[in-house]
Amino acid sequence: MLQNLIIVSEQVAILFVLIAVGFVCSKTKLINDAGAKHLTDIALYLATPCIMVQSFQDVKFEESLALNLGICAICSVLIQVVSIFICRPIFRDKNESRKRVLRFAAVFSNCGFMSLPLQKAVIGSKGVFYGAVFVMAFNILVWSFGLVDMSGDKKNLTVKKILINPGVLGAAAAALLFFLKIQLPDIALTPIRYLAALNTPVPMLVIGYHLSKTNFSRYLKDKAVYVVLLLRLVGIPLAALFIMRACGVSGEILIACVIASSAPTAATTTMFATKFGRDIDLSVGLVSSTTVVSIVTMPVIIALAQTIS
């Protein structure tokens, strides 16, 4: 386990070096609010779909892989649905705005920006292959349950919002090409690879930018923040690990799902909090604090998953 811990720690440390660069860019005014928003859009609308397509193109179709894809899809959905049922009764803050942000932050992980680079580094192309499935499940749930829960209004829920978003469209396009055994020509695949390469540095710069704007001292006295930290970074990923292992899931699927479920709070928390007038400062604090603490928790949990897989 020690060797696995060292390897994963090195990969997580690389991501945090990039986050530190984003932090410095913010302090030196190389990135401002508008720039961070544009970088987020580039990562969300270009890099994430491209890395999904690339990962599926790098793996040749096999019946065993198709079966594993189905198993991964079931695991991905169940992990996040169970997380919802665990977290809903825990957060009963009298302040409705705080309660909804805390609950959302505990349930939804940064399974795209933080997990995909780590899945690729730890597992290889198949890591992103399985990671894309988790991201697709995440997007369906975040744009259905997450949207309604944060807004408090079921009228915001539409089929279009669930299906027409970068995560779902990117994974769907990648899966379609995979199952139809279509190999893109170099003139199309090479630009996709270049854009996919942005999926690691660009989101890390954005996370570093937001970290530079966070007043951590404000959240040190907030007990609810510690509950979110414990659930998001330890409780949920460990529950996912041991339940999947007890159900016979092992190997790359297990590790990929554990990486996704052990990631810090999704940046979507702040985007939704802003959109629906919830506690924005709390959302930024939760995204930032879970990101910082994850440098310790992710290597340990991922190394444990590698050991018992």
C-alpha cells in the first residue's frame, strides 16, 4: 500500500502544483474574474467532451469492455444516489440557503476537473474511459435532483437541461463512436487530443484562482463545514469502496469510481448557488476547503482502493 500511496500522492501533488500556479496568477492579476469564467467555459465546453472522445477512441471495442461499461454505469449512478439519501437527513440547517448549499456540496464531487486527470495518470486511458461514465451519471443527476434541490423549484427541471449539457453530450458521442466501432481520422482526432490536453491544466488554474479569493478563517468555526469535509472526502468514498468490493466489483472499475467519489466538492456548487441566490460565500468556501484537504485524503483512499482491488 505504501508504494501505491507514494505514486498517487505524486500525481495529486502535480495537480496541486498547477493549482498553485493558478493561485499565483490570481495574486499577480494574470487571471481575473472574467478570465476565470472564460477558462471554466473552455474546460467545460471543449476540454471535457474532447477527453471523453479521446479516451473512448484509445480503447478498441471488446464485448468485455462493453460489459464493464455497463457495470461502471450502474456503480456510478448508485454511488451518487446513495450519497443523496445519506446527506439529505444530515443537513437540517434552519437557514434554507445554507442547508441547500451544504447538502449539494456533500453529495456532488468534482469528478470531471479533478478526477479525469488523476484517473488517466493512475489507470491510463481506461481510467478516463470509466471516468467518463461517472461524469455522465453526475451530469444527469446534477441537472435533475441537484437543480431542483438547489433552486427549490421543480419547474426548473426539464429533459433538455438533463440531456443537453457538455458532460452528457461528450460521453454520449464517445460511447456512440465506441459501440459503432468508428475510428476517427487523424485530421479530426489530433485536434481533439490537443483540446483534451487542456483538461488537466486549465481547471487546476481556475481552482487555484478561486482558492486565492477564499477567507478560510471564516469557515474554521463552522461545524457544518467539517461535516461536509468528512462526508465528501472520507465517508462517501469509503462507503463506495467497501460496498462495491463486497458486491464483487474490482480492478480498474473500482479504482476509477473511487477516484471520482473521493474528489472534492464540485465547482458546480458555486455556479448553482450563484444562479439561484443561495449562500455563494459558503459554496466557495466548501469548494476551496475540500480541495485543499483532498491533497491528504485522496492519495490515502485511492491507495487503499488499489490495495484491496
